[in-house]
Amino acid sequence: MNFCKAGVALAIPAPTRSLFNEVSSTLSFRIHRDLASAATDWKKVEPADNRFLQLDYLRVLEEHPPQGMDFVYLLFYQGDEPVGIAYCQLLDFNAGRSLQPSAEVLRSNRWEAWKSWFRQLVAQRVEFRMLICGNALLTGPNGFYFRPDLVGQEEAFRSLEKALSRTESLLEEEGYAPGAVLIKDVPFEQRSRTKAWKKQGLQEIEFLPSMYMPLDRSWRTFDDYLGALSSKYRVRARRAFRLSDDVCCREWDLETIRAREDDLQRLYCEVVDRAEFNMVHLGEGYFSGLKERLGEQYRCYAYCEQERLLGFFTTLDNGEELEAHFLGFDPTENTRQQLYLNMLFDMVRLGIEQGYRRIHFARTAMEIKSSVGAVPQRLFSYFRHRNWLSNRMLGILNGFLEPAVEWQPRHPFK
């Protein structure tokens, strides 16, 4: 596989795969650079309740990678028995390319526009190669898993840090030296397990929360959900429904997704290019690739006015959780017909009708998601730069570069 930067392919030889590397008195690990070599043992460990650490999903990312992304797979063993996995991405990160000042900020006043310009100027100089334990495309704890019946959390967290450090060294020996390592999106409930990471110089960062919506077991139909809303939010919902009366929502099959993939990608970019921070874009063929691999466990819903595509959203089956996956829409039509709000309500409808326990809405647009019933979950990431000064200044730099997002949690239920 190749790692690309600014359109130039950078060949990275694969680290030695046959050797075990000890990380504790009972655990060792192996590095793999492709799923084919890791698949047999990975399948024995992958968690049943996390789609994003399962082979079928990871194969889609490997087959349709974002530009400039490569992958590393770590397998942990007790003796010869696989007991843990870690999924890593290799990425050339430039903060300036990831930051996108909002049009509202630039229009607000000259002072805000100047601050945004200066932040962008600094961000352009923040550039390094990064080893990410987790998934830069997603929100949530999708980086590692150890069998809880065989490995305690304390040992798992310590072993993961040692394995990532060893992986950095092995990559450097092979000609690819990550400038930083990032362990992404650890839930608040597991934060106490990260003390060993902090002792090894990993800096704790809290980004925006992820939004989850518990689905009340008494809601048998979407009307039950609407009935649970307060009058104000029920009126708001019905107004959104009226505005989109002329829009038809259809589920697309694989053949249609393939035929309209360019349209899906275009509308996806309409949304993601307006986000204030985005590390990577989806690779070409991602939507049809997921449908081909996952079948009915992955669904694409298109909003059309006659035959004109206005927007779409996708969902993934993730055990008891419905994953609200990627979406896109025409910004003008969204304003005119409240497409995004209608999408959120349709996801709630699907979650109830298909018997899920909760919906994962991920980051961004927290306020509107809370207005349909979603609540925030705190997530922490852990970062270490190879340069000690850069590592020490990380907290200050992160506070300066991170877009300021103010939002008011809503409470839509009676």
C-alpha cells in the first residue's frame, strides 16, 4: 500500500509481521499492514457490538481509503491465543487544511475575521505525520478492544500504549516516522484507566461531545415519540413535516447507489466542506462499497423532489444501536424544506420501528440533535508529539486552534 501526501505517493515498507513483541508479562503483539494477513486472528477477537472494529467494515475502508491514508492493525496475544485488537490509521495531518472558518464568523465583525485569519495562519504551520489509534472518519471508541474475560482494563490500557510506542519505532526503522500518536475517543467512564498513558507523556484532550439518543421502550410507534414531546417541540416537528410535503424519501438499493454515487459524494461534500473542522474526506466508492459488503445492515435513504436529489442520509446496524452515518444535502433546499431536521426525525422513526435501544448521532450540530432528544457523551483523546516542547504546548495550541462552538442543550420531552 502507498501513503500519499499532496498527490505524491510515499512507499512505506511493511514492518516485520512474524515477530511477537512483548508488552507485558502475559501479552505480546504483532503488527500487520493489511487485513488479509490479520483476518483469521482478528475475526476471533472482533467485538460483536462494534461494527467499526469488524472485518467487513474495515475492508471497505481499506478498499476505498480516504486520500493520503494508510493502515496498521495490531493483534495482541496470550501465548498463541489472540485476545485483543487495535485499529490504527496513518495520516499526514495539517491543521490548516482541517480548519474551515465559518462564514458567520467571517461576516460577524472585523475583529472576529482577523482572529480567524490569524488562527488559520498558525494552523498552516501545524503539520506532522500521525499514528491514530481509532478512526478519523468517525466519532466514538473505535480504536481497540480486548476480551474482557481474559484481559483486565488496566493491563489492556498499559499494553496498548506500549504497543503504539513500539509501532512508532518499527515504522521509523522502516522509513516512516510518525511525528505524533493519537488515541481517539475514550469514553468518560474509562478515563480513570488512562493514568498510565499520562505518565508516558500522553496529553489529555477533550473535544466536542458525541450525541446519543436513548429510545424509550414504551415507544412502539413514531406517534408515541411525538406524543412524548412537549407542545412546543411537537409543533416544531409538524411544521418541519409540512415544509417537506413535496419531498419523497426512498431507500436506495446497491444498483441505484452505484449509479448515483457521484451525486451522493457531491452532497456529502456540500456538508463536510462547511464543517469548521474535518480531518479527512471519504474515499471514492465508499457508499456503494459499504452497501455491497453489509447489505441490509447498511441503508441509504434519498430525499427527492420528482427525480432531483436534494439530500440523503445513511444508517448502519450496530447491535442495539442505530448508527446515523454520513449524509449530505443541498444547503438551499435544507433552508427551504428543513431537510436536516426531517432527516433526524426519520432516523428516530427508523430507530423505533426497527427496535433499537439508542441512536448514535455523532458530533456536530449538537443543539439541533438535542432538540429531537439526543444527549451528550463526553469523550477524551490522548496525544503525544515526538518533540517534547510541542508536546508540552499542546494544551495551549489545542485551545487556540479548536473552533469555538457554543450550543444550548434542549429538553424536548414533557
